[in-house]
Amino acid sequence: MLAALTVLAVTEASAGTKHSLTSRYPSYEGRVMCGYQGWFRAEGDGSGRGWVHYGGGKFNPTNCTVDLWPDVSEYQKTYPTGFQLYDGSPARVFSSWDESTVDLHFKWMQDYGIDGVFIQRFFAVTRTEKSRADGRVILGHALHAAQKHGRAIAMMYDLSGLKPGEDCSSLIQDWKELVDELKLTSQGTNQPYLYHRGKPLVTIWGIGFPDRPYNIRNIGLEKLLEFLKNDPKYGGCSVMLGVPSYFRDLRADTVPDPYLHEIMAKADVIMPWMVGRFSASLYGEMNRYGAHVAADQAWCAARKLDYAPCVYPGFSWHNLSKGRDPYDAIPRLKGSFYWGLMTTAIQSGAKMIYVAMFDEIDEGTAIFKCSNNPPTDQPPAKFVTYEDLPSDHYLWLTGEAGRILRGEVTADKELYQNTNHKLTQPAIR
């Protein structure tokens, strides 16, 4: 009788959280997930914020912070900019504030078999009641679109913007509101929220980077992890931590503080940020990347942690840096760099992958549809293109990588050996 009562008590405690028992996506394993910024705003979109993440207050050749130009041919709503196309008409862009924009992005994920996205939620969004409410608008669009198009969705809190003297308490309040107001994790067992190890997966990104103004020892990380994992109502979550590439050795891009390893031991999944750490222009990079991923995976496995390597198609933030950083700093090489990272990660034992990013045109890492015909000859702005590949090429590659990861198909090692034949991808629609 006592044993039966004990089992009942445990069952009731487990069911006491506000989360549904499971999800349509019960595990990150076997999935390729992308980061999703959703932070682009345009003058006239109704958000009242003007140009955000396109330019500094204005969006024209002298006020430009994006290095890729989106292909806007399929958007329901677009907005004129201070740039001109070759025919003299104003070049147009989308706004993430529009529900139709977010819906289209998730439709593309469905079209190309991309598993889903982590929605980036920056620390500044969590600071006040108003900013949290504003931040729920696009997240609400994404949650609806994920359900509609059968894609996984999860939350990624980015500590960028956290200032000295602040701690992570506002993230706790924000998570409570997302669970209560949006029913983020409580829409039944067929819900789109991504689970891992049988629990809703929440990511905290930005732990252990030396260029941050905060000390990881005094921002309340242990309190935050205790809340996410053990709070009787809002806890019961799995946690992924976004850490630097050289977390194992606490060197290079990582703070030399063993406390980082103490915090990591409390998590469930480790995702190292690798953007910019590997380059297509250096000899033997894929071998170095593969060895790095394999060693990371072994380190994590020895500590009973899961591991999600980071891949990216290229990198450029020439306009964002106001010309201080080189144009097309890490070239895409028509997709061969991205495909190399993807297939190398899988061959090195990865069971889940994080793609940086779905819609990041500021830093030139986007995989969604971008234009090969951006505004030209309007200095100082200068744009990277997809090198005359179809605008959906990186969407297609990402979906193909997911199939390889799950063992549905084998990797085509000659994909980039014969560009005249192999890069003629099959029609999706």
C-alpha cells in the first residue's frame, strides 16, 4: 500500500507541471533544427519601431546592417526601402512583425523537410512587462505556424544584452508568462513544442564567452537552471546550453573558469557556437572540424550530456561592421562549405544538429531564400549573393541533411564535384 501511494505521489508530482506530458516531437535526436531570429521590422509594418535589424534608424546605402538581400517574391506584404533595383524601382523587404511572413517561413520549412527552429529570445525582451508582451507577438505567430505546418519549435534565451549588475530573474518571469499566456508547452500531446529526454527543451545561450560584460558566477545561472528543471509548476524541462567552441579546454573563445563545467554538468544538451571558427579558405578544415566534433561528443558522452554541433553556410557582416570587417569573410563556395560541415558532423557521430541560422541576413548566415539580384552600385553598402544558385538551395540542402542524419538516405559525397549536373536540384513543389 505504501509503495502504491509513493508511485501515486510521484505520478501526481510529474503531472503537476503545466506542460503536456509529451509532444509531436519527443526528442531533439534525429533532427536538424535552425536558429530563428524573427527580429526584422520595417517602416510602416504596424510595430511602431521603424527599421530594425535592417539599418540604424533608416535603411538606405549609408544606413545598412544586412549583408544578404531577401528574395521577397513570395511574401504577401513587403515594404519599400531607400535602395533601388536595376530598373529604378525601390527595393523591398519583409517584416517579421507580419504573421504572413512567419507563416511563409514555416511553410518553406515544411516544403523542404526542415524539422523546425529555436526561436531566439534576447535578454532585453525579457526586461519589462511591455517588452515581454511585444516579444510574444512574433513568438505567437511562430507557434501557430509551427502547428499549421507540422514543424518543431523551441525557445532559445540569448543572454546577449545582459549588463553588469543584472541577473537571469527576468527569464524566469518570461518563461512563466510564455507557459501561461501562450500555452507554449501545454497544447496536448500533438503540440509542436520540441521535447528532449521526455521534457520540454529550453536553451540558454551565451554562457562562457569572454567578450561578455557579465560574470557567469554572479548572474543567477544555478537559480535559473534549478527553476527550469525542478519548479513544480513551470519546471520539468530539459536544458540546452549554448557555449563557446573551446569549452572543453577553457581556452581561446572560452573563459578560463572551471565554473563553466560545473554549470554545464547541470544541463542535458551542449551546443557549442562554431560560427567563424572554421573557414572554407583554410586547408584541411573539414578534418579539423570533424575531429573537433568527435572530441566534443566524447567529452559530453563521458558526462552523460547530449551534444548538438553547430553548422553554418558562410559568414559576412561587412555592412553591419560599417566596412571594418571584410566582405564575404567566410565564402559559401556555392554551398560546398555548408554541405561539408553538415556531412562531416554526421560522419563524426552527431545525432542532432543546430544550424546558424534560418533568417540571419545581418551576419550572412541565412539559409532561407535570398536574392542573387540585390541592389548594386549603391555604396557603401555591398551585398553577398547565393552565387547564382537557386534561392532555395540552402533550404534544400538542410532538408537533405536531415534525411541523412536519420539514415533515410546516404550522403552524396560527389554533390559538389560536378556542378553542372549535381546542383540541379529536384523540384520541391
